[in-house]
Amino acid sequence: MMNNSKFDTIDKNILSALQKNARLSMLELSEKVGLSPTPCARRVKNLESSGVILGYRAELDDAQLGYGFSVFVSVQLDKQVDNALHAFEDAIGQYSEVADCWLMTGNRDYLMRIAVSDLADFEAFLTRKLTKIPSVASIESSVPIRRVKSQLSLSVTDPI
């Protein structure tokens, strides 16, 4: 992890620019953040090696791929012991419908985003897969209306 005292406005500007367009050339990025290319490349390399930048990937449109219907599903297990947690995680790791999954604190053990084509596909996932996982005690589903925000935005005044 990067030392907070070494994380400055230029680093935040680099991260912000790369979040908007990770395909920027080093020359374009350096111009955006006000550095010459070599120091800019060095900073990017430091952000990568320190684990701040985890990687680069293409952002895909779920709807264009046939997965235009998302459902948030909260799952509570009958007991929160290691073998039950591992069994659940192994099971949902096999299901392509599970786009995201988090182990949670609070009333529910897991929160997942399920991406399917429509309500019928969600029903099939729910009844044929999710409810068949041993130790699942309860399930609560919520349908999102629209995405309001989808990524962390860094401000130069944000503490890191």
C-alpha cells in the first residue's frame, strides 16, 4: 500500500484521468496532469506496483451483451461458519449470472448483483440455482431503476 504522504494532487489527477480513459498514451496523460512523460510514467508505475491501480480492463455494456436486467440479491446463510461461507462462495463462483458479490456485515451475509436478460431468466437463476445452495436461509431481491454513479471519483481535496 502506498504511503499517504506520497499520494499527492498529481497522483490523484493521474488516477482520475485513467479512470476516465485508461487507454491514454503516456504523452496524453502527462499533458493532462502537467508532467513530462518520464516522471508521469514513473508515477503510474509506482501506483501500479503499490497496488493502487489494480489493472486495466474494458468496460462492457451489460444490455448490449444480452444482460439488460440486473437484480440485487441479499442472502442470509443459516450459519456463518467458514465451511458454509466457502461452500456458498464456491457455488456462486460457478454461476455466470453473478456479476458482483460482496461478503457483508449487518443483517445479510452476501450482497450480489445478478445480470440476466429478463425477469424469467432471473426466476430460473433463483429457483434452479440460488435456492439449491445448501445453507441459504433467506433471500431478498431488489430491482434497480437506474444507475446513478458507478465509479469512485477522486477530488484533489479528498483525504487518502
